[in-house]
Amino acid sequence: MKIITTLIKKVKNLDEKIKKIMCKGYSFSFLLCIFASLTLFTYEIFYHNPTLYYIGLSLFRTSLMFACTFFMCAIGFDTIKKEII
């Protein structure tokens, strides 16, 4: 539980510019995730083409990785910025 409270404190104390970039990154990841979900929905309802399934699955995994990367990079850049100042 100590790790979770530490992460919550770090996110609350992020620089405003970094927080804005992180939110835009989350928006991009969310839109990519919606597109992946629509692709998988199209595969399930209309076409049973394996290529369409793999495209949707790859897009979904990519969107989740982008979201995690934006979170980790925001904390990393904020830590570096605070150490320099």
C-alpha cells in the first residue's frame, strides 16, 4: 500500500505542463483503444477475418502500452526536472 500512496502523491505534485502532456497522451491512448474495440467489434459481428482480429488486438495492446508509457515518462521527467532545479 505504501507504493500506491507514493504514486498518488507523485501524480498530485506533477508540474502543470507535464500533467497536461500526460492527459493528452491518455486521450490519444483512449481514442486508440476505442478504435481497437471497434475493429474487434467489426470482426465479431460482420467479418471473421483473422487479419482483422490481429489488427484489433495489436491496436489494443499498443494503446495500453502508450498509456503506461505516458504515466511512467511523466513521473520520470518530473523527477528529473525537480532534481535539476
